Amino acid sequence: MKKLLDFIAMDIKAPLEKYKSVVKVPVNSDLIKESIRLILKAKIQHEFRTTIVESQLEEKDIQQIAKLISGANSYALQKFVPAKTLDKKLLNEKSYPEEKLQKIKNRLEHQIPSVTIR
């Protein structure tokens, strides 16, 4: 077998039931689940990540995402930066405060070995 990959990163935008409302396009959640399954099965270094927009994701949503990626090595909670957005409607949005992100991180660390905030 050729080892063509040494790292995989996948963005998870929202829990599956909220995906369409967050990304604003139709989504096949079975394909998202299959991608996650393939990444976990591949035994290649990987990272799942979610960009946190406070108005779109509640803490329970982040917990649901963590369950969805159960078995992952690494999960990054990314602070939303409104200056870097293609959707101009998001320019006034914000991420959670650092303290709240830290609490979420602490809760997730019993499920996922490496949880980071960036």
C-alpha cells in the first residue's frame, strides 16, 4: 500500500441536524458520517475542527460534534474571526469568549485526547 497521506484535517461545521442551517446549502449527512468513519479507520494522524460562531453553535452543539467524531485523536475549537469571511453577513458575528471556550475544552478532554483552542 502506498502511503500518500500523512495528515488529514476535516472541518465539522455543526451537528448533523443543524448542518444545513449553518452552511446554507443542502447537505448529505450520510457523506459527512462516511468521511468521518474513513478518517478514523485510516489510522493516519488527523484533526477535526470547528469554527465557533456564537450565534450559530450552542455548547450542546459542540458536545454533539464531539460525539460524532468519537475516537478522534484531535479536535480544534477555532475562534471565529469576522475579518476572514466570505459571507459579509457574518462580519458582525463573534466567537465565544476565551473563558467559555476553555470550559468547553475542559469538558471535551475526557472524550478526545487532544482538544485545542486557536
